[in-house]
Amino acid sequence: MKVIDDVLVRTEHLSKVYPDGNVNALCDVNVEIRRGEYVAIMGPSGSGKSTLLSMLGALDRPTSGEVYFEGERLSSMPSLDRFRSEKIGFVFQSFYLLPTLTALENVQIPMFESNRPVKERAAKAKELLASVGMSHRLHHLPSKLSVGERQRVAIARSLANDPVLLFGDEPTGNLDTKTAELILGLFAKLHDESGVTLVVVTHSDEVAARAERVIHIRDGQVVEDSHISTATTKIA
Amino acid sequence: MWFSTFLLKNLLRRKTRTLLTSCGVAVAVGTTIALLGLSESFENGTLSALEKRGIDIVIVERGVLDQLSSDLQENAVDYVAALPGVSKVEPALVELMGYTDPNTGNTINVLLQGWRTDSFQFAEFEIIEGRPLQEGDDKAILLGVTLAENVKKHAGDTFVLNEEELEVVGVFESFSTFESGGAIMPLKGLQAMSFREGSVTGFPVILEHGPGAPTVAEVAEQINQLKDNEGRSLNLLARPSREYTQEAMHIKMAHAMALMTSLIAVFVGGIGMLNTMIMSVVERVREISILRAIGWRKSRVVAMILGESLILSAVGGVLGAIGAVVLVSLLTKLPTVAGFMTGRIAPQVIFEGFLLALAVGMIGGLFPAYRAAQLMPSEGLRSE
Ligand SMILES: Nc1ncnc2c1ncn2[C@@H]1O[C@H](COP(=O)(O)OP(=O)(O)O)[C@@H](O)[C@H]1O
Ligand SMILES: [Mg+2]
């Protein structure tokens, strides 16, 4: 376990209102995530978990408030695209692999934005697939892979550009318990070995149990954060 | 994996649509190449026939659209010949007459040129059968090789035109496809046959060159001012060969028709491309958002959509160019067309057609690419 205390990403009075339907998806959220932390985000469906991820990962802009990454405001960054491609990785519940590309090709997709020459891209993708135990399935199409294998390929893809911050939005939501266990093992390995900061949205207590910290969200607000003493953060 | 490999794989997901869109571009580009190529070869054929013989100026009647409808007094040739700077000038008559094949009943148009039997225009001619025209020939005709093949006539045969029985004295081959596809008669004979004695359609002029000789423009100006003995204008319009060719009505018409048809074809091809690329973006909304979320910049999305449409159009361009070359070479083998055009398309026209294909791809892909770039990267996190 590394001892880390510098803040990687932090929100200040973060709110998000979706104009269509006038939904207050997030209200005045203040959280801090430290470098190297493994954080689980829990909460009922529709409570704003995915919205929070998309704010933290610069997929969407907040209605008000601010997100700071390594102390810098996202809103004043010259290119969020570039920030995302260099610093952020995403793993989704439904994997979202490209159906006509093999595992090896899928992992290379984010690398088009890097300066790696084509041979290195393939080599790096092989390495990543090996690290998730998929060396034997390099040239398989997603349709020929089990769901667990697809998620492993997706994890390899999320690591393509060496992100410092990896998000998972219910990454085990479509998996059976045994496969989910395997994926969680991968996340744990990643966290322990490469020091990636992990923020994983989940419904599952097993996932939460693996994390160092659990943030509970309800109706767009943080209602509990295990990192800070529960007594002080419980909001009425 | 190369980025281009990725684009190809995307296109191959919808093979039929990809093929049809490319075919749309191919038709547009092919039409353009074929028509522009033909009209260009039409123009070049005319011009090179003049230039090879050293003809500097062509005189026709002022105010007519075409040499075929020009009507000038043959004796104007003497006024022109007397001008300083003129080396050679002679009368020429051009007529278009229908020839009906007695066996098949098919009628084809024959471009007939009436020349003096000692005309300087016989330069660069090859008599491949029989003999050239001679002094005293009257009801005689020299057939161009293409025409001779089409009508299956040889030296010594009789050729009936306008109910007049003509003797085929020889068969010639000219570097000019126009001439090889037509026929040449003694001026007097053609005048008699078309009931216009003493009348011609134009005068080719060869100038003196060298130090002190007047320029082409100066001589042309002189010719335009010419009056007969009674002080009436001879109504001559003299133009340098190149200008004459470009201004000739049939060539202008051919260019204009080619251009119009091509524009329509390109417009239709462009709409097809636009439609395909919009559909392709709409189908992949979520996928494109995911690509953004996993690290793609907007510019990469734009490159993907534009790249795909450029590949589609480049494939279409190649197909179209091949189609055009094949089509034109087949077309120019038809008896009705053979005399007027070569089957060769200038490489430059093919190149321009290919650029046009890319332009179609660019224009058809820009808007869809812009739309794709506007998609939010957060789409992948929305619950389905
Ligand atoms: N793009 C959107 N447009 C409109 N409303 C949205 C959009 N995304 C999410 N919402 C709404 O915002 C709320 C929070 O959604 P979300 O963050 O996806 O919750 P969770 O991930 O916790 O299930 C929900 O009420 C949802 O319907
Ligand atoms: Mg969600």
C-alpha cells in the first residue's frame, strides 16, 4: 500500500442540470480523490453516479461549480479532448468494443492519438492484452468472446494511453459473479501494481469491499463518504 | 493497425452501401471524364489539323456561328492573297451530307471537304489505296480510311452521294480523325454537287514568317478590313487557328453540353455521398461518442468521417475513370461517331476527373463530419 496524500481530482460546488426534463442530476457536490486511491461510488439508479463520472472525466461540462485536476481547473484547460486522451481511461458496463475489429485492433483505437508508430501500437496492445490474460484471443472479434473476455479487452483498451485516472461505470454490471470477481481482481492488480487511480461506480457490495473508500450518492448529493468520518458527512 | 485500415474496416461494415455510393461517384466522374474528354479531343482534333499544316489563320463569313453555315465568294481569295505577309491562301468548302448504305439502309453523316486538287492541305496525307486527286478530276472522291471501312468501299468503287455517282479514286489516312472519318472531293465537284458554284465556306491562310513579317494579328486585322472593287466589305472574319477552334460553334456546344451534364452528375453524386455519410454518422452516434470518451479528439472524428468519404470517392473516381476510358473507346468505334473523335482521353482530363471525385467526397463528407464532431462524449454513460 502506498502512502499518498496529494489530491488528483477535486470538485467544488459541482452541479449539473440536464436541460431536457430539467433534471438536477448533481447538486453542490464537493469531493476529493487522491492520487492512487481506489474509490467506489454507490447509490440508487438515477442518483447521479454516471453524471459525476462524466464531470470528473471531462466528458461533459458542469452547469455550475468546478472540477480541478492536479490543481488546474478543467474549465480553463485549452483542450479537454487532449486532457482526456492523455490522462483518462474509461470502462463501461456494456464494454462498447467495435464489433468489426479484433481484440488486438480494439485496444489500439485510443492510440491513434498518441505519437506511437504503428508497430509499437500493436506491440503495446499485445502487452496490455497479455496483462489482462487475453494473449490467447488477440485475433478474435468481440462476438467470439465471452462477456468477461470482452470486458478484459475493454480494460486493456482503457489503459492504451497510460491514464493516471481510470473510471469504471458499473464495469461488472453485465457479468456473473465469478466473472465479476475476475475483473475485480484485474482492477486490484492494476491499482496495486501500477498505481492507477480508480473510480468505479457499482451496485455491488463485493466491488465496494475491494475499494479503499466508498462514496454514497443519493439524489445528486454525496450522502456518505467512508474516507471522512461518516458522522460528519452524513447529510440530513 | 493503420488509421486507414480502420477506415476501410468501417466502410466494409456496409458493403452494399459502400459499393453503391462509390458507384454513384463513379457515374458522376465517369460522365465528366468521358464528356470533357470527348469534347476536348474534338477541339484538339480540329486544332491539330490546322496546326500540322502550318495554317495560321482561318477565314469564315462574319456573323455566322459555324463554318458549315458560312457562305463566301470564292474570288475573295485573290484579295487575301494580295495582302502583305500572306504566304498561301486557298478556298475550301465544307459540307455535311447524308450517305445511305444501299445494303443496310443506314444513313450516316459524311463530312465532305472540297479542296483544290493541288491544295496545300494535302500535306501530311497518306494515300493507302489508289491515287491522290488530280487536275481534271471532277466526280471523284477520296475516302478517309475510317469512312472507307465503315462503308466498305475501296479504290475503284462507286460511291453514291446526293444521287451523284462518284468514283472512289483512293483511300487516305490523315493524322486528323476528322479527316480520316470524312472524305475529300475536288472543290469544283463538291460545289457542283451542292449547287453552290463560286461559293465556299472558308479560306485557310499560311503566313510568311521571319524577320519583318507582319504578325498574325496584323494580317487578321487587314483581312477583316478587306473590301471588293466596288468598295463593299467582303465580310471576312479572320481568326488565328487556336481562337477559331475555340470559338467554333460545334466545339463550344460540345464543351457546354459536357459541362452541364457533368455538373448535374456531380451534384447527384455529391448528394449520394452526403446521404451515405449522414446515415453512417447517425448509425454510429453512440460509437462516435465512445471514441471520444476513450480518448479521441474532435479532429480525429472529423478525420475518420472525411477519410471514409474520401476513400469512397477515390474508389468511385478510379471506377469512373476506368469506365469512362472503356466507354469512350467503345463509343468511338461506332460508325456514326468514329469519324469525329479519337478514343483517347487526355491524361489531364482523367486527373481532373479524379480530383473532382475527391472534391465530391470532401463536400459530401464535411457536413456529416462536422455533425459527428458535435456529438457529446458522455453518450456512452447514459443508461440504455
Ligand atoms: N443526457 C441526459 N439528459 C437528460 N437527463 C439525463 C441525462 N443523463 C442523465 N440524466 C438524468 O440525470 C439523472 C442522473 O442520471 P445518472 O447520472 O445517469 O444516474 P446513475 O448513473 O446514478 O443511474 C437521472 O434522472 C437521469 O435520468
Ligand atoms: Mg449510470
